[in-house]
Amino acid sequence: MNPVDHFSATYGEARDRFFAATEANGIAVSRHIHPVARGAESEELSIDVAVLGAANASGMLLLISGTHGVEGFCGSGCQVALLHDAEFVAAVRAAGVEVVFLHALNPYGFSHLHRTNEDNADMNRNFRVFAPPPVPNAAYAAVHGFMIPASWPPASENEAQIAAYVAQHGQRALQQAISGGQCEYPDGLFYGGTRPAWSNSEFRSILRERGAGRTRMGLIDFHTGLGPRGHGEKIYSGRAVPADLARTKAWWGEDVTSFLDGSSTSATLSGVNYNAVYDECPRVTYAGIALEFGTIPLDETLQSLCADQWLSNHPDADPALRTAIKRQVRDAFYCDADDWKATVYAQARAACIAAVSRLGAPQD
């Protein structure tokens, strides 16, 4: 099985490959079709769920792709390759566990090459309490004006403002200000929204249906855009619960990082999708990671996001510029190269097998 063959060039192709892989395993797909939004090619958009292994097993592994839309190229490729991986499929069945493949949590962003959804909401900033309204993010307010300039490419004055901020506060502070999450600027970066998004509600419904009755649950959420090219950082995806963090490191190794203690390349985030697990499956014993694969340098990634947000704010932009920006965004979150795909899949496979082994063991 060559994993490179299972990565796709578009959302539509990724979904078709996922359907074909599930059919080859005799697995039915539960489709959650978006009631309003359409894809870049006017195609139907859906979150698609397939289940491999022992039905209603006490241990469940949840594999998520496309939380951040355009990052779905990576996660979908890994999911499809796993379904074609005879050794992995056999390991799941032998362990007596259930693996739930959630394909394209944010199908709109996947199709339209956005990180965000149809409301410009970031799905890993949207899982929060909205009443009362979240506390305003003053750090983001200080940078919004120069991170989303009036024209693109940015003027030299704009670049000078960014450089001055970094000189005064540091690159890490800029990353935190931009990506920590904010709910005040719907035309801005890392916007959390003002209410639960459609993907949020559907994810919670899936968790209640598939996970609420489990004894143990593992979660791997596939992401891209941070860290060295091809390296998979295992970032703890859970609340500040010491037992859950310890369990996560026991499953996947002491190299698991966390933005809670500053050991991760990620900024400290709010509104992350793991909150839904705690809310909807409160009695489950939990371990979870975001498996974050590096692509290009961080400053280039941030620039692609600023360009894409500017484009969203200017729908009448020149078609040639639109095409160039969309290519820039895709390249920032997906390395369409065989060596990258192969090394990504090897790490994803190892993480999934480790989780299956733990879930299939007599006790945690």
C-alpha cells in the first residue's frame, strides 16, 4: 500500500476517495449534509462518518480531518490510507475496539481553501461558552489593523508596523495575539464566532451518538501549518486535567507537548473542539492529541492567512490575485510532495496504532 496514492487535490476528490475506501471495507457512511452552504464547485458539502471495528466497543478512537478546512488534505489522505492499510485494519479488528473516521469537520473551508468555515469562524476557537459573551481579546485588537491591511500586497508602512511590533514584543507574542482566538472582529483572523457553528453542533451530535456510552476514548485531530516540514508534533488536546495529560503521554510518549505549559509550537488557545468531548461524554476516560504536521515557515503561513482574510473581505478582488492567494493558502497547509505525504502517513499510522493498542488493552 502506497500512502501517497490516497491524498487528493480537491475536497470533492477527497470525499470520493473516502467513500471508496469505506466501501472497500464494507463500511457504511453516515452523512451530515450542510443545509445551506455549497462548495467551491457548487458541490454538496458534508461531514461524513464511518466506523471500523467492533460495534459498541468499550474503547473508541476518533480520527478527525478538516477541522481547519484546507488542512483537510492532510487528514483526509491519512484517513483514506488507513482504510486501505490491511495491517492497520487487522489490528483494529484484533484489538476489539472501534475507530470512528470523521471526514471533513469543516467541509466549507476544505472546499473553498479556507481555514475557517462559511461564517469565517475558526472551528478550533468556536467550542466555547457564548453567554455571557467571551472576554474581548485586547491583544488581537492591538494588531488587527495592520494584520488585515486595506490593500494587498501590503504597503511598506504595514510591514514596518509588523516589524515594530515584533521588535518590541517578540515573534511569539505576535503569534499569541493573532492566533489565540477572538470573537470581536468577524472580518479578522482566528475568529471564534458569536454562536456555535453548524460543524460544532454536528460534532456534538456525533459524539453523543458514538461516544457517550464508551468507557475509554482516544482522539487524534489531524492538523498542519506549525513546525518543521513533515514533523508531526503531538499536541495534547484536552483541558487542564492532570490525569488526562498523563494518560495522553502514556499513550503517545513523553514528547507530547501542550500549549497549557508553553511546550508546544501552538499559541495558547480558547474554544478548541476537545471541549465537546468533555461536555458530551463526561464519564469517558479520555486521551487526545492534535497531530500537527509542519509545512512552511511560520511567518509565511501567517502571511498566507492574512492574504486569505483580505481576500474574504474583498470578494471583488482581481481573479488573478484571487488564484494566487488561494494557491498560497493551499501550499501553506498542504505540501503536495510524495516525500512529505509518506513521512506524514508513517507518523499518523504509528500514532493510530499506539492508540488502538492502548484502547484494546485490559486496562488503561
